[in-house]
Amino acid sequence: MVKGPPLTAPRLPGWTLIIAAITLIVFFFPALGNLLIYDRAAIIHGEIWRLLSGNLVHFSLAHLLYNLVAWLIAGTIIELYGYRFFPVLILSSSILIGITLYILEPELYFYAGLSGVVSAAVAYLCLQGMGEKGVLRWLCAAALTGLIAKTVIEIRAGSSFMLLLHEEDFVPVPLSHLAGIVTAILLFSLLRVTPRLRQPAR
Amino acid sequence: MKRSGISILTAFVISLFYAALLSACASGTTKHATSVVDYLFPKTKDPIVTPGIPVLSLPLRVGIAFVPPPAGRDLRSGRLSSGFTPFQGGGDLALTEKRKTDLMLEVAKNFKKYPFVKNIEIIPSAYLTPGGSFANLDQMRTMLELDVIVLLSYDQVQFTDQTLSFTYWTMAGPLVVPAQNNDTHTMLDAVVYDIASRKMLFRAPGTSLINGSSMLVDQSQELRADGDRGFSEAAVSMISNLDGQLALFKEKLKERPEEFQVVRTPAYIARSGGGGGGSLDSVMLLLFIGLGAGFLWLKGRR
């Protein structure tokens, strides 16, 4: 477990707020969204930043709000608890999601949404929380199990709960959630096996 | 000389008689009409509106409205383009507000299937001022957040006792149609404008001809029913033409990109089925909220 300092004074969840602000700006400036969206054809023509920046674009207000609420919850708690390497998690999950979709979803021409990174943050939070004491440990274990199970079911079924609930009119891509969860597990494992990185943040 | 004067007088009287007879024969005509030209360009002495280059940011917010008749015009005393005066009118009685709404809903239903349409606003007639032109459309644009407006106009003529030909005045010019006894000719015209640039994108007319065969005793009821049916048939024809004109317009967008600027927003990409989204559903969101509450509860206990 990579534990942060004791909770004395609340700290500002800086990274969480920065990412939230960027997604809001991108949403309200569609031209910026066009420049940043995961566009397979543009990526092939050299615009490789889209692999990463597609996570910051959203298709609709509902799409944005769902992702943003989840992001604010997960990101704020990670930063409040002082769990380390959160910026590394954000960057690495964004890149891995883009690369995974590019390789494993060749028929996906456009992709947008922060949910893959949110899944990474939630999985990371659960993994860290499993090192805490008491009920929280079991709550985190159950949440992580549920998150992985739901994602795997959606990928295997080729559908999602979102479609069943008719919540959006675009095709959900649960593979991005799996890529995010895998990134979180890899980063957490790396921290566990590297003693030098296990030093708590001050 | 005296004989010549009598001849002229006789010719004048005969001319008057024929004029009166012709007028009486032609008077069996009812006309109900509104015009997009009158609405958009009410004052011909005003400078000609020069359209700009439309920037179509997809998906579009579309408004649909029937144009009102020109200010001060009593439809009951409207004149046919052929110059004859109808003996009866009825103004907008031919097309009540409810009937207009029904027709607009039919058009809206057809437009909704396209991914480039974000939403459609049905605009009540009261919102449009007669001869309001583009200033009125700008108000609609601000008030209802519209990008594009579909202006509907209609022209319905019913003949009861004389064979005539008559003329529809459309945005594209005159359309001359021959007429028979008890015929009901209807034309609905849809003109699609980009409000910001004042550019007409495309138009689609729909026409209907109903051959009436009513007896004099039930003529009034029959004509009313034919009038209603005429609007329904013209709407079907117009909607079909709208699809065709839209397909042609799409081709025009590809062929002449210098005339139209198209911006495809992420929302449009999603709606057009070309992309996928990383999105959370309610189940996941509830799970995350529960997890967050657990962490905060623990923080409170520390």
C-alpha cells in the first residue's frame, strides 16, 4: 500500500480540477473538440495527440456530466487521501486507452469520453483503499470486483447497461474502461514491487 | 357621323356587358395564400439582401414556421394572380393554427430522422410578424436558439364554376396550372434558410389537385373537405420532395465547398454513428458515489 500522510488539513484537488476545467472548455468550444477528438483517420495522418486528447472530448451534455461527476468524486478522494502518482495515472491511462482502441478497435473511427480515465482513477482508488483498515477495505474490494465484472460482461456481451437504459445515442466502448482499469493495476503493482517508489508523499 | 357615334356607344355597352359577365363567371374562385417572398422581402425599394457564406455547425437546431400573410391584407378580399377577384375567401380559416401545427409536426417528424438535426422547434404563427423579414428571423434565432429555419407557405385555390388557368408565385418564379370546375389546387412550399448568413439552402414544393364533383347543395362542405385533403396531399408531396432536395443539397455541399462551410461537432459524429463513447451509466455512477461516500465517512472518523 502506498499511503499518504494523515488527513490533517484538506488539500485542494488540483489535478482533478484542472482536468475537469479542460473537459468543460473543450465541450463548450466544439472547434477545439474537433481538434482533439480521437479520429482514426487523422491519427493515421500523424495527429497522434488525438490518442491521448480524445479522452477530454464529450459528445453531449449528459455524456460530460456523468463522466465529470464520477471524475470529481474519484479524483478528489485520491488527492484528499494523498495517494501518490495520480498525474502519472492520468497520463498513462490516457495513452494506454488511445493505443488499445487503435490496435483492438480498428473499426472505431471516432472516440471521445473521460470514462476510461475515470475507471482508472476508481480502480486505483479501490486498490489503495484495500490497504486501509476496517469496512473501507471490503467496500473497495467489492467495488473493484464489481467494476471489473461489469466491464468484462459488457465487453463479452458486446453491449452495455447504458444501451439497456437508453441513456445515450452513441455506441459505448467498454474496452476503454478495461484499458483504464489495467493501467491502474499496472501502476499499483509497479509501486508495490519498487521499494523506492513506496515512500509516502510529504 | 351620328351613326358612328351610336355604334361606338353600342360597342361600349356591349363591352361593359361582357366585362360584367366575365367577372361574374370568374368569381367562383376561392384563394387562401401566404408568401415567403412577401414575408422576407416586404419592401421592394429596400436594398437587396446579400447572403454570406453559411457556416453549418452540425447537428443543426431547426425551426419550422408558417409565414404570416402581409400586414393589413384581408385574405377575404385577396386577388388571384390572374387578376380576378374571388367571391369568397375565409382567410386562414382554410388552415387553422391546429392544422398548421399538425402539418409542421409531419415535416418535423421527417426531419428528425436525420443525424444532422439536433432538435426541431415548432414555431407558432403568432411569433412571426407580417413582413418581418430577416430581422424577425434574427429574433427567432436568438429566442429559440436556431441555426436554420424552414419557412412554409401555402397557396390553395378552389374553382366552382369556370374553367381557368391560374398562377402560383413561388420562390423560384410563377407556376401556371390549368383548372377545371370544382377543382382544388393546393401548393405547400418549404424554403430552408440559414438565418445567420441569410442564404437559402434549398426549397421543396408539394402540390395537390383534387377534382371535385359536388352538387350545388353540398358544395360548401365538399369544398371544405377537399381543401383539407388538399393540404394533406400537398404535405406528403412536399415531404417527399424535401428528401430529394436534401440529397441534392448534400451533393452541392461536396461539389461546392467554397459556398458552404460545414463544421461537424463531436455530437454530430456520435449521432451519425461514426464513433463510440467512453461513458458511464447510472449503475456505475451509483457505485462510484457509494465508494466516495465510504471514503468520506472514513475521513470523518479519523
